[in-house]
Amino acid sequence: MQEVHVYQPKPVQYLDIEALIPKNHILCKIDKLLDLSFVRELTVSYYCCNISRPLVDPELFFRMILVGYIFRIQYDRKLCEEIIYNLAYR
């Protein structure tokens, strides 16, 4: 006799993204060694506080540029697309 599968939704489970990335990944090693908190202080004079658009965090921007350099991603649009799709880049 065949059984009928009845879908029973499960409660939402939260996933730890860091658990999906291997601890020996090159970006994990770089993240442990590299402190870019000083970038905000260096770039504060270049950011205007009364612009209607949201500003890009300078530390995040430099991390994105570093990912592009390490993985040889030459174009900004391609880099943004790769960062969306690749969990390790986040």
C-alpha cells in the first residue's frame, strides 16, 4: 500500500553561516590577522553626513577590494555579484 506524504511545516531554523565555511579558508585566516578598523578614522573627512543615499562602510569597501584582488575579480559589478553568491566572501 502506498503512503500519502503530508507536508508538515517545521519551525524556522536559523543557520550559522560561519559554520558552513571551513576554518582553514584563506579569508578566515586573513580576517583573524587583519584589523581594518583604522580605515574609518582615516576616511571620516571624505564622507558627508547629509547625503540622501546610504553610504558604503569604508572598512567593508576595503574588504571587498581585497577579495577582488585575492581572487582576481577585475570588475566591480562582477565582484558585487560574487560577494552575493559566495558565503566565504561575506
